[in-house]
Amino acid sequence: MSAIKEYYRPEDWKSAAEILGRPGVKTAPILVSTKPSPVEKWDMETAVDLSRLGLDYIKEDEQGIHIGALTTVQTLVDTPIFSTKFNGIFHLAAKHAATGGLRNVATMAGVLNDLSGSGEIALTLLASDAVVYIRKDQSIRTQPIAGFLAEGKQNLTAGEVLAEIRIPFSDGVFALERVARTPADQEIVAVVVFLLLSGSQITKARVAISGASPQPMRFLAVEQALEKQEFSSSLVEKAAEIATREAKPIGDFRGSAEYRAAMAGTLTRRALLKAWNLKAG
């Protein structure tokens, strides 16, 4: 049976902070991921519905694209800007995230709250250096997405809510490569690469991988090997080797640890070559 004893739907930020910050009560917002758990397994005594706080939106300004935390994954698929900006990487990642039915209920906050589901959206946010906006009543703080997810869960204190995600614009190019049992299945391993190039020199690199470690994460050693280097086939091979070596996967019925580590390198190679070809073409 469900452990939930109370349900609230606050209409303002002050009420939300007070309810979520109550000591001695397991309180959490209702967040749906791309791999939702049955209600009876929700680890909370008080459920908080944030739907009246206006967190379902997509806005564009000179800083980038701002996504409300309760924006559904399907909205990323349907909104034209995600097909034209960032060479379509967010549109592609959202399509891979879940089936159509789940995409219509899973939210951005839900995806980041449960990293056991599809990892592609988290990877694109990590590779794009996204920034999260965290709110508690009238107080707002920001944090890079990598730090926000560093412990495998949302880095929030009592009473805080993930309110928004900002994706900064960039002149670089993204590429996604994945392997799964079928095209519609959750990825076994996926890699998202971002390259900012000056001619053939890599001035900035981001390499984020899921399925090759306990959670989606950036592979910093691979990025460091790429940056300030001239793009070449030998550099790509070096990056792939480092990705394989740095992988710390946990094997399961979908893929052994050895397979996942090998695919981390293979997909890193493919993604780097795809990004280079997209820039060159």
C-alpha cells in the first residue's frame, strides 16, 4: 500500500516552501520520469503537486532557452526551436527518451529526479553546460547541471524546488550515438558529444555518457584529451580508448560491464566523427 498520507497543491511559492520544508515528514513533489514507479513505491508521506506554480513553459532570450521544470518531454519533441537549434540534439534525445504516451506525462524535473530511466536528455544537458534555477519561496539560486546531478539525484535542500533549466546558445556542434536492443528501447549505452571548433582545433569539448557508469555523467578525462588539439583520426582513437578505460559500468541483463565499457569507446568514436562531419558539411 502507498505510504502517502497527505496531498497538497500549493498555489504560491511561499506555501510550497513551507510544505516541502516541514521537518520530520517525508515530503516530496510529484514528479514523473520516463521510467515511472508505481505509486505504492513512492518514498513519501506527503505528496506535493506543483502544477499551479507555472512551471510548464519554454522561453527564448539572448541567454538561451529557458525550460520550466514541469515542461513535458513531448513538448521538446513538438516545439520547433528544438529541431532547429543545437543541430536538433534535444529533439532527438527527447524522442529517444520514452514512448509517446510516457513523453506526454514525464517532465524535465522528473527526468532529472530519476536517472534510472533514459539518459539521453540528461546527457544533452550535461554536454550543453545547462544551468538549473532552484527556488525556495522568493529566493532563487543557480547551479551548473553537472553539480546539480553530481550525486545521482537532484541537489536540493528542504523546501527547494527545481524551477527551470537554461540551455545556453553556442556555436558548437552536437552529436548523439546510442546502442539499444531495438530503436525504441532505452539505451544500453549512449554518448553525446559537443565540439566547439576554430578551424580544425577543438577549443571546447564535452563528452557525456550513460550506461558506462552508475549515472549519466561527463567524462572529463576524454574532454581534457580533446581540448586545444587539432582534430584527427589519431585523436579520435585516443579519446575512444580513454572512454573505454574510464568507464565504470554496472552490468545487467541488457549488457555486461565489459560490453558497456567497449561500447563507451565505440560510441565516443562515432559521435566525435559525426560531430566533425556535421561541422564540415
